[in-house]
Amino acid sequence: MSKNSEFVKFDKVDKSYDGKVLVVKDLNLDIAEGEFITMLGPSGSGKTTCLMMLAGFETPTNGEIYLDSNPISNIPPHKRGIGMVFQNYALFPHMTVYENLAFPLKVRKVSKDETDKKVDKALSMVSLSGFENRMPGQLSGGQQQRVAVARALVFDPSVVLMDEPLGALDKNLRESMQYEIKHIHESIGVTVVYVTHDQGEALTMSNRIAVFNDGKVQQLSSPDKLYEEPVNSFVAEFIGENNRFSGQVSDISKDKCKVKLDDGSEILANPIAVKSSGEKTIVSLRPERALINTKEKMENNFKGKIEEVIYHGDHTRVRLNLLGNKDFILKVPNSSANMDIKLGNQINVSWNSFDARALDPK
Amino acid sequence: MSSETQKILTTDGIPLEESLRKAEKKNKIKAFLLVCPLLLFLIITYVFPIGDMLFRSVDDRMVTKMLPKTYKAMEQWDGKELPPEEVFKGFYLDYKKLVEEKTFGKLATQLNYEKNGFKSILKKLKRKMKKFEEGNYKEQIMSVHKRWANVEYWRALKRRAPSYSYSKYLKGIDMYENEDGQIVQVPEDRRVHKILWMRTLEVALFVTIFCFLMAYPIAHLLATLPMKYSNLLMICVLLPFWTSLLVRTASWMILLQQQGIVNDFFVWIGLVADDNRPEMMYNKTGTYVAMTQILLPFMVLPLYSVMKTISPSLMRAGKSLGGTPFIAFWKIYFPLTIPGIGAGCLLVFILAIGYYITPALVGGASGTLISNQIAFHMKSTLDWSFASAMGLMLLTGVLAIYWVYNKLVGVDNIKLG
């Protein structure tokens, strides 16, 4: 069985609510069968709108969405066969857990025996067997969330949409639910489209992540690529921490470029979004890629003054004043060698040009 | 065993319970004082009048007090044949006293309620009584009018002997206690109250249904529209609510009368002929239309407050799980609005069942309700005890409906706002 790599396809989709502003601009996105894809972005970036269009609660203003090669814009939500987990669970408060799960089966006229079997299976999948007769109000937040997940899966939909499903849970529960949802996805192989604004959640769970901003997909790639190789300054900024230097390209070769910073000093960087000298750029560097007092030979070596030291247990965050950037962050692993990190000290900071990515100036 | 029953002491050695009571005492007094004005207000304006009403409806001491000697003598009388001389003598003495005190009119009115024809013979007796001689009052009284020799009238007099009676309640449901002490229905042509009770129930029921049918979509729209529009719509719902009841009823009279705007419109679009304009007022139609409009906000508001709390994602969830819009509505949305429906229906029904001014103005003869009858007896016939009895019957009915509702839906499920 070959998997369809265009199981869900957004084809040139535009969406506007008021005819003046486009909230989704020219969206082209292919989702493969069995994939766990996350739409990540700040609020108002259009990610939830995309999900609602896929679910059928909003219609695309222009373009078409295909599900398994069939256009679905004219199919009402209840005929799409797409499971959905809502932000606030949306469990039916007047029905027991069993009735909640049986609802999608009942409307599909599944026999009583079959329903019992499926509900049993779905509940054991989220490890809630024995909760059939509870009302949703008697369950904790995490349990309600699991019921919502089970309900979205019980009728074997081909695609499951999740709209910030873990937003209302506390941190510990959220993390354990992330793994649980990931494992469920791995074991049943359903296609999942997940919407969140929490980058940690996205990085943990997804096969691929689509970073949304301003109605557009900024980057679509696997979590590691997204973090290691952001293609523009928005993604670099939005995913994880990063140190930024703005400047102007003064010299460029195939895989290296010289960037003249605003304070006059020059650094070597990896040209990603710049093509010729004279262009303005922002150089992005992950905090963990810059080392202090290292013996390794690196292309960029500078001295900076320690402005602030925050102790985090396993590592220490150090804020430096480096090359005119007063918010240069370093993460120093907790080891006995790094004892001279004190406020006001000057330290040597080094990094490779490959890790310093020269991106668009935005 | 002993350690379990041992009282826990505070550090000062006072039993914990006692210490707690002391600590809470001040707060309790404060709370009571805060509630006190309302409590007094309720007792004065609610408990006393209702109690007085209950008492009036069964109080029948007026006649008993007016004729003490008669009733004393009547204790020996078996009621089969004309009473003995002592009864006539007692009656003469009692009545003479009443005439001297000039309060005999009240007696005449009361006795006439009991049996028609009492008034005239009492008046005649008053005139002839001046020439009565001492002794043999039976002969003398019987010679005044032939009705005095009719045992029926004396039986009617005896029936008023007890200080308390439930006869008003019987009258309220078109029954009475006949000469043999049996409870029977009044003749068919005089059964007015039963019709009124049934009509009141019918009007209240239909007004509730009409209100529900109209309010449900309005409330749904109010709860789902964006704030900008829903506020405007809310004002449209409440605007009539802020207008005087009398003004609204009067404006319905302008609209519904035979030469009114609605009829003009019907004639204009050719729905009815000009010489055949339907009567929409001074009958049940008028009562239905006006009461539905007036009571509509009482249905909209509880429904709205309940619908506002239903998350729109529930309907979406229902649809995404495969339910058609109708199934999603019927299985998910509707059951969640039941507390609002209950509250709204109960409110409208209870208000409608005791509604007075609108049916009085637009109801005409076939559209008046039991409350109009109560008002009639309060103001026109001055039979307050009968009005009280009917008022209490109405109150009992409302309480019964509340009880049934509680059994069926549960009062905890009511949501008023």
C-alpha cells in the first residue's frame, strides 16, 4: 500500500472574512497520509482558519482543498469524515463518556455491538476503560482531553484535526499528553493536523511543521531542520532562542560571507538569504552554538562583557554585551570549568561561520 | 472508645465547638440583621395578606354573630319541619336588634347569597315587625309573607350557622351543598366558573407555547450574533418591556380593532373583504396576541442566558463527528437549553395564569380570565370572601404546577439569568 503524499492538499487557498484583509494568502500545502503535521504560529497568523477550512466550518474565499484527491469545498462538515479535537474539549456535557463516544457511531447507524466494541477500544487506547458512565463534568481536565481524543478517533476518520487541544492543561499534564497523542498517532497511523502556538509542543510531536505568519507558510520542514536551519528571520526568531546581529554584507563567496555590523566590526556568516554584497541582513545565531573560552579553533572570536548571570541549575544563562548587541545570550553548561562567569568580567566568545545564518533583514 | 468521644479542646481549654460558636455568633447576628428588613417586608406584604385571604375565604362568622339567639334555639331543631316557636322568637329578637342598630342590610345581602328571595321578605318583616305583639312570634312572622312558612328558607338560615365554611370554594368550581348536605353541581346554565378556569388554563398554555416558539429563535440569534448586532436586538426585545403595560395594551387595541391598522392592511392586500373585517379584539384572539407580545421577554431572557453559556464548539463538534445540522441541534443544542426552556415556560405560564389587565382591556366577554372574575367580585359584588377563595385556588394551582415541574424537570435545573 503506497501512501498518498498529497492526501490533504491546499491548492492556492485564500481566505478573507471581511473582503478587505486576507487572513490566509495563497496557501499551498500537501499533507501525506499518516503524517503528523503541525501548524505553528502566533495568534492571528491564520493557522486556525486553515484548520477550520479543512474541517468545513469556513469556506475558502479562493482556491480549493482536496482530501484524497477529491475537492471538498462543497461538502458540509458532517459528510467530510474528519475527526476534530477542540480547544476546550467540546464534550457534550449532558451525555456520559460512553454516549459521547457513541455519538459519531450512532449517527452513522453502527450496530449496538459494534458500537460497544469500538467505544471499548477507543477508551482503552486513551487508558480510560471503566469511565463509560461518568459525566464529563466529573472528569479532570486531562481525562476530558483524552475522551475528546478518543471521540475524534472512534469512528476511524482518515484525518484528525486538533485545535490547540492541550492549551488548557497545566505544564506537566501537557507534556505527558503530548507523548500520549504522539504514541496514539504512531500506533494507528492516522493523519493528524495539529494546530498550536507552543513551539515546544510542535517540535516534540510532529513529523513536519508548517510555521505560519501573516497568513503565509514561512517554512515547512521537519522539527530539527526548522530549528537548525531556519530560512528566514521570522522562523529563526519564533522557534527557539536566537541572537541577532544586523548589518550589511561586505563580501560574499559561495558558502561564506562577511557582514559588517552597525558598530563597525565584521563577522563571518553563512549566507542563506543574501546573494550579493551591499545587502542588508540579520545574522542569527543559536545561543548554544556560541562557546566561551574554548580551545577549539573557530572563525569568529570576540570579547564580551557579562551583564547578567541567571542560574538555571543544569545550565547558566549569561547575558553579554557583545559587538554592540546588549542582549547576546549564552547558555553555559554547568561544569567545574566555567567558574569565572561573574558579573562584569570580560570573556571570549567563539562560533563557527556555518552556525551564523545571514537571513533577510525583515 | 473514650478517646473518640472525648471533646477536642482549644489551647485555652474551652471545648472547640463552643469556641467556634462564640466566634461565629457575631457573624450570624450580622447576617440576620442584614436579612431582617427583607424578612419584615415579606411578612408584612406577603405572609399577612395571604393569611388574611385564607381566613376570609372560610370566615362565615358575620351571620353567626348577627343571629346568636336564633342559632342557639336552632340547635334543637332537626330541620325536617318548620322550626319551633323558640327559633322564631330568637329570630325576632335578633332581627329587632339589628334593625335598631341599622345593620340588617348586611344580613339581607348575606342571606340572599344563600337563597334568593330572602331580601324582600326581610324588608317586609322589618316594616310589619313594628306592630308585633309579644308572644306567638311563629304565627305573626309566618303571616308576614308565605315564604316565612316555607321550611326551605329556615334550612337556608341554618346552613349559615357554622362560623367557618368551605362553601365559597365549592362555588368557585360551580358546586354547592344542597339542602340534604350533598355536594352537587349547579345547574348547567349557571356553570360560569368552570368555563373561566378552563379558559384561563387554555390561554396560559397557548400563550406559553406561542412565546416559546417565538422566543427560541430570537434567543438563539441573540446568543450567537456578534456583540454589535446582538446588543441592538436585545434593546428591541427589551424596549417593549420598558414601555408601560397599559400603553402596550392600548396600542394593541389600536392595531387590532375592526377599523384598525391590521384589518386595514388585510383589506388592502385583499385578504378580507371590507365589509367582512374579522374581529380580532374583545375575544380570545386579542388576548392571545397581546399577552404573547407582553410576556415574550420573560421567555427570551432565561433562554438567552442559558444559550449564551453553550459553547459554539459543541455544535461544531456534533457536526464534525458526523451529525447533520438537525441532529446536532436536536441531540446536543436543544437538551442543553432545557433549563432555560423550563424557567421561561414556568415564568410565562405562571404570569399568564394570573394575568389581569390585558384580558380585561382586550379580552371582551369571551377573552376574560379567572383573574378578571376575582377582580369583579372584589370591586362590584363586594363578595370578598369569594374573591379570596378563588385567589387561593389560583395560588394552589400555581403551586401545584410548580410541584409537578419540580418532579418532572427539577427546580435545580431552572436558570433564570
